Amino acid sequence: MVARPHGVHALVAHELVTLAAGFHSSIYLRAGGQTASLRRAVDVLALGLQRGSAVDVWADGLDEGDALAAVVAALTRTSEESGEAPGRKGQS
């Protein structure tokens, strides 16, 4: 469920796409019968995710567990502050 106060607007969509780019896995969101890859912000925006929207998140690839954890954390954050999410590729 989306917990961001203003839902998934352009800045949040960009944050999600940037976050996803740090993983080898392909990451997807599904809501309202539509599916979006986290490779394109415009596809994420097309889902129209508002605060409280139910969304399925899945990933396929070598680091899918870390990718899922990072995306879920970004969607369920209750503040609008961006920041480095845990599990980013290249972190020590």
C-alpha cells in the first residue's frame, strides 16, 4: 500500500526509477489492472497511485529480494523526503 502523503507524483516516480536502476533485477508495479516497469517514470505515473492505493510489487533477477525490499520501503515511507534506500547496488 502506498503510504507517501501525496501518492506517487513525478518526483517519487523518478526516485523509484532511479532506485530500480541500481539493481540488476527487473522490477514491476501492478495496480488497478495495469502493470508498470520501474524503468520508465511515465509508466509509473500512469498507474495513478494515491496515498492508500493497493499496489503489488515484484522483481525478477539476481538481487530481487534486495530490490523488492528497497522499493517497498520507498513506497511505504510516510514522509516526502528522498534519500538513499537500503540495498542499493554498490553500497558497502
